[in-house]
Amino acid sequence: MEKTLREVIKETIFFHLKKKRGFVFGQCLTAVGWVGGTLPHLTEKDGMVDLSMADVANGGIVAGAALSNRRPIYVIRYQGFSWFNAPIILNYACKSKELWGIPMPILIRGIAMEGSIGPVAGSSHNSIYYKMPGIKIISPMTPSEYRYSYKYFMKNDDVLYVSEHRGSYDNKEDLKDYLPKNCDLILFSISITRFEALKVRNILKKKGYNIGIANILWIKPFNIKKKWITVLKESKYGGIVLDDDYSKGVASDIAYKLMKKSGSKIEIMGLKDKSAGFSKKTDNLPPNSKEIIKMILKIVKNNK
């Protein structure tokens, strides 16, 4: 039976602790739920360390563990809390290899989610890390992508930010690019928006539109596939970059790189430029299939 992404993450953590003698750090790891069911029921003697609620200090503790060559995994339960955890990681761990020749490999599990959780905790915040040297960012949404991410981490000495999303934890399937000839438009999707892109393609296919999908796994470095550019150049209306982060960051930079490479017009859809609240009326959610379809139909209409 195929395993869910949740099960694969849990197995990966167990392997890292019991077989590789690594560490896992984070807040409330052993609390009810065990971080969305992604952690094995282990304790501090096994290397799973519950940190205090002092968010700003915890990044420094993890960075110190990295100096011991134990390859710590740092769990940030809500990706928005990266705003507090990032300073020591970005300004010490990420620069140590370049400045002093001392690598500090850390795997950071930044977990995104949305829905009535306020202005700080929710959504993805990859842009915080994106502009800084010495870090790599990957966003696995499938079991095979997560296994690949962990293998990459263990074979290299980078600080690796693994941008997760709780909405993907039940997923068992691979998400493959769909890039046929004569595309009307291509969706370049990141994180949880990859599932919405698939919905959009299926809905618009019934209406006679040929929508391509390019799944973005590596955010930094962002390696543009030749196939993406080939199909993008031949498309009728260009593309849209979809993100679960604010659009003025990763999404806009990726759009610029795609436009520069292809000469095609690329639009951007991400979080709205507002703070989220604690209710459905005040939520700030990533673009859903209805909103994406509305944008596509607007693009088509404006280019006829």
C-alpha cells in the first residue's frame, strides 16, 4: 500500500534519530498530535528535544547542535514563526561555510498552514530565507519528493529549508508536470498551490482550454527546465506563478527569471497584501482554483 506524505515524514524522522543518531528540535514536539502525526513517539533520550517557547533563542540552540556534526532537524510548527527563528540560522549557520570553511548542515522543517490562525503563524514565508546566501530551499509535496529532500540533506553540507504544508500530508501521489504542445497558459505552482493547479487544468479542460502545469520543487536554487521554456514560448498567453507566500518575494523573482528566459508574459498570484485574522471573513488564503480560473479567463479576454 502506498504511504502518505505524513507517514514518510514520520519514518524519515525515526530513521534520522535511531539510525543516524541525529537530533530533532522544536516546540511542543511531544504534545497532542505529534506535529500533525509526522513525528514518531520518541523522547529526549532518543534525540527528540522539546525547546522552550523562546522562539528567538531556539535557532541559536539548533545552530550550536549543527557544530557538533549531528545534523539537527529543526521543526518550526508554523512557518510564520520563521520571522523569530531565522536570525542566527541565516546570519551564522548559513554563512559559516563561506566565511570560515565550517559547514553547519541543518534541515529546517518550516510547516505552513492557513485558516483562522491570525496574522503571524499562517501561510508560507519562504521569502524570509530566499534572499540570504548560504541556504537552499525545497518544497516537497509528495512522498518521493520528501525522500529525495532528506537524501539530499544527508549527502550535502548545506542548511536546507524544507518548506512543508499540512494540506499535503495526506497525499500519496506524485505530482508531474503537464506540458503538452499548444498550451494556452502554464501554471508555475509552488507548495499547496500545486494541488489547485491540477484542479484548474481539469476544470478548464472540459471548457476547451489547454492549461499546462510546471511543478516547482526547488525554490532556491531555482533551476528552470528547458521544457518549461520551450512550451512557454509556444503558449498563447504565457504563464502564472502561484504561491502560498506574499507575491512580492519568491513569486515575483521567479516570474522575472521566467520572463527573462522566455520573453513571455508571466503574472503572479499569491497571498493578498493584507494581514490575516482569526476568522473566515478575515483569512488571507493562497489562490484557489476559482480565483485562478478567473485570472486565466481575464488574461484570455484581454488578449483576444
